[in-house]
Amino acid sequence: MILVTGSTGRIGLPLVRLLCAAGQPVSVLLRSRDRADRFLGLKVEIRIADLARPRDLSTELIGVERLFLLSPITPDLAERELRLIQAALRASVKHVVKLSALGASPDWMVPAPQWHWEAEQQLQSSGLAWTLLRPTYFMQNLLALVPAVMSGVLPLPLGDARVSMIDVRDIAEVAVRALTEGGHEGRVHELTGPMPVGGADVAQTLSEVLATPVQYVDQPEEQAISAMRRAGQSDWLIDQRTAAFRSYRHA
């Protein structure tokens, strides 16, 4: 049995579908049954647990041989993942595949890779077989800019930097192989797109696909922060995204 956490998100849901299509026994860990309808038509076992609540989760992992560990990017990421890693150890899970972040380290200027690095250390020292997936910037993050793009503008605080963006569906395909094939234990897979692209490259591709001009605008950091605040994003998330683009510009 493969248990998938983060199963209703941009990576988890495609992963579950791919595993089901491959005939793998799959269960998903949900905070509640509110999103269980996303798995209609799929042969999926639903398990309920809230990773944000400190308690023993080993019961929810009974019968699980392989675990895909994906958590929302929040400041308590490492704490939540540690609880699940400890439960996996008690439940004799054979292999944990963790979604991390490219550049995960204690010194990285972006907070999320620091949190991922801490969780990585906990997993690697747990005694469990492990695999780390470290993807770069998700191409699907650009979907938040659809309203601006439809008005002919692609605003990004990217400067002249170029990033090897990756499609989340490609990450899901790598995760399937890590979970179902041998030879991935103890390995770190750094995942990127096929080539680095800049804002102007993305705008050109959008112009061709939409058959209408889209212009890249190098958005000042202050304007990007204001736009995120107007969208109601939390302060820590704004700091996270601002630091990420700052790291690309200064790489």
C-alpha cells in the first residue's frame, strides 16, 4: 500500500491518478472528508488525520509500505513532517519519498528550503529508507497571473534572471517511479525543467499560444509585495515568495 499526503494539491492529485492508472494500491491522508469527492472514480482508500494536531499517527499508517510525504508550505512544516516520520517508523513503513525544494539548506535565503532541510535531516536520521525530490519553481505558479496575462501583461519581479521552471505533472511522474521502482533509496533527485527561461521567454510563449501579444514587465519588488497583500496573502507567504524571486535575481 502507498499512502499519499498532500493528495488534493497540484502534485498529489496527479500522483494519485498515475498510481491508480498503474494499478498500485493507494490510500490518501486527508484532514477531513470535505475533499474526498476529488477521488471519485478512483480506487482510493481514504484515511483521516490532521497533521497539524500533535498526536500519534501510527494507526493511520497501518498496512502502509511506502509513503509520499508532502506538506503545505507553512512555518511548522518540519514539525508536522517529523510527527509523520516518527509514526512511519513505528508502523514499519519501508520507504518514504519526501517532496522537498531545490536548494534546501540551513543557510538558504528563502525560508521554505530551510524548513525542508530540517525535515530532510529528520528523515535521513530516522532509520527509514528515504528518497528526496527537490524540484525548482513550479510552472503552474504562473497561473496566479492569468488576469494580468489576459490584459496583455506578464508582471514578475524576476529582472533578467532565468529559471528552469518545472511542470508539477513531471514531478508527479518522478514520484511514481521513486515509489514503485527499486534503486531510489538514499538518493536525492534534483528536478528542473528542460532549460532556463526568463520573463520575456515566458511572455513570448504565451503570446504564441494565446495568439495575442503578452509583454513581460519587470515588476519592482515593492509592487509585487503590494499585489500579494491585496490578494490577501499572509505575511510569511509574502516574505517567502519575495525571497524566492530575490534569490533568482541574485543567483
